[in-house]
Amino acid sequence: MSETCCIKVKRQKTIIFIEAYVTDNILTIKNKICKALRNEKEPSDIRLQLESHKFPNEQYSSLDDDATIGELGLSNNTILYMTYWISKD
């Protein structure tokens, strides 16, 4: 059985708590967020970012859809920041 962790996803005044396995990838997290938002957004419209402590010149780093929770070193109570893609149509 895989280890689980609770991830907090924030956007403006919205906070979503997601339970995820360490083997889940970011795309899986985006799908869970879409379900929590009653499918108002598509996973491709969401960008997840993590506060960057590795690079002093960057405040946030975007997370790749294929990266897993374990690879990124995310743990319980990690905060991810969500932004939406806005098309120019």
C-alpha cells in the first residue's frame, strides 16, 4: 500500500485539500482539483506551482504534469498554488 499525503491547493480565496498517494503524478492531482471544482475547469487549464526555495531569483516553480509527488519531495501539508490558463479567444 502506498503512502498518502494531504496537499493544500490555494488560489485567491479558494483552498482545496487533496489526499494523494506519493506515486500520483501532478496530472492526477489536477484531475482531483477539477472534480472538487465540479468540473468547471479542465486539467489543461490549471497550472500548479510550488514556492521555490532552491532558486533565489524565482519565487515559484511550475510543476510538470509527469512528475510524481514522491519525485518532487512533497509531503503532508505542502501548499501548492494554482493559476488558470486564460486563452486569448
